[in-house]
Amino acid sequence: MERTTLVQFIRVQEKKADGATGEFTRLMNEILVAGKIISLAVNKAGIGEDILGLTGEVNVQGEEVQKLDEYANNTLLKIIGQSGCVSAIISEECDEAIQFKSGPGPRKYIFAMDPLDGSSNIDVNVSIGTIFSIYRGPEGSDDVEDDAILQAGMNQVAAGYIIYGSSTMFVYTTGQGVHGFTLDPELGEFFLSHPDIKIPDKGKQYSTNEGNQVKWLPEQKALIKYFKETDPETERPYSLRYIGSLVADFHRTLLKGGLFMYPGDQSNPEGKLRYAFEAAPLSFIVETAGGLGSTGKERILDIRPTHIHQRVPLFIGSREDVLTAEKILRENS
């Protein structure tokens, strides 16, 4: 049976685009190379190099840095930075944007990434992943100002994630369908396995950390109460499914439908998830697949962030479930 590789698929898609120059294909090629390297390191964690545990450093988020976080961040910075395609990279692990002014090519893109989401779960064999998004950079200038780096999510050229689990999958969109590719470890190639992913309009599951409910605001408590109530007409109660690794929780929600929530609370009124590295790329993916991404009050993709590490509440998943969440939150706030 003839199979389509990720590289073949991207080339075909780019040929359909007006004014295509091949730079996007080259950049995506570099991302998948980095993904293969990180996947190999994740699969060998604990039996090869010493890459489990903490580095002893604390990142800009105030979180202890895992060795795998550092490895993934350095791998992506090196490979994407040397691609000749990007004028700046912003990373969850770096305080400021890293700019690239020398080298071949016009460097037309800005690359944003969470190098290794959920890395604290690697020692218990839970799926983790890399989340990324791509924006257009400034035309005709080597200097990348804040207005180019801090763009609204609707301006994304592409977004995706690589999930390292029972298999390694590369899921991405350019706004023209969401497509998933599974890595064949024997051939070292990603093959199309999930073409044109569509999230169900309504799910039967919700996903959130109920251990935080003591800090939840009244409207969030009312929302969870709604999903736990019995009402056959609205197919309630919903089932609770929570992994604790965002990329894994989102991947399940994308394929099966439902609602993932990380609300603001008394301790973190703006939530804990980062706009540029998590909320915006995942919202671009889910909306292309027919779902919605919201803060509970406004569409994620309409927000223009004011700083690189800005955080937002996140309600993301099936369209009807997100709209229901917004309604209940509004009525009880």
C-alpha cells in the first residue's frame, strides 16, 4: 500500500499556495528532524544518557527545569535557528526572544515553541510533546520588534504539536485542515495516518484538574456541577478524563471531542497556560478542526498578547461544549 510521508504532503500543499517559495517546506522539514531527535531521546530516557530529573535551574516561569526540557529546547533552538528560515524564536524556556540576523535566506518566519510540554511526567511513561506555531516576520528588516513577535493568534501561518507516546505523532495545520502523521520507527519517516481531523461538535468528556477546586471561582464550580448532573436530554453526566499533560489531554480531546479546561482561580486569576506557546497554537488547531478555543469570555485567537510569557485561562474543545461553558461561566460570574 502506497503511503504519504509528511514531507511529500507538505510539498504538495505548498505547491497549491500562491507565491510559494519552498521556505515553509524547509522550515517544516527542520521541525520534523528535531521531533525525531527528541522522540529518540524520550524513548531512551532512563536507559541511555542521563536526561531524567532536574537540572537544578529555574526557568522564567519560576519552574524547575527538567533535563529533557533543556535537551528539547537546545535541540530546537539549534536546528530551527540554523535553518535560515526564522528571524526570531520565542520559547517557553527563554526569558526573551532570540533573534537571528545572519546566514542564508530572507528569514521570513517567527517561531514560537513549548519545547517539551509535560516533561515532569516522563518518569511515569505519560505522553508528552512539543507544541509550536509559526508567524510571518517583518518584511525587509533584520530587526524583529515587539509588534512582530506579539501577534494575535489569528495571524498564525501554521501550528502543530508532536506527541511522544505509545507512538510518535506529528499533528499540524496551516488553516486548511488538520492532519496527523505517525512516525514509523523502522523507516524513520512520518506517514499520514489521520487525514483532515474533525473534532466532534459535542463530546461526552471534560478534562480539568479538580484538585484545584478549593481555589476555583464560583462560576467554575457551577460549570463542573453542570457537567456532573444527570440529564439524558443533554447527554449528561460527562465523564472526567484528566492526564495532567496538556498536549496529551488536548490530543485526546481533539480526536474524541469534549472540553479541556484550565481556568483562572484565586491564586492565578489569569490562568497558568501561556498564550504564545500553548493557548494560541492549540486554538488554531482546534478551530481549523471545527472546535473552539476560549478564555471563557473571549476567543483565544482574537487576543493580541502584551508580553511573550502572558498567561490566559483556557477552555478548548468541541464547539458546543465551549459555547456551553461560556454561557454557564457568564451566568454565574
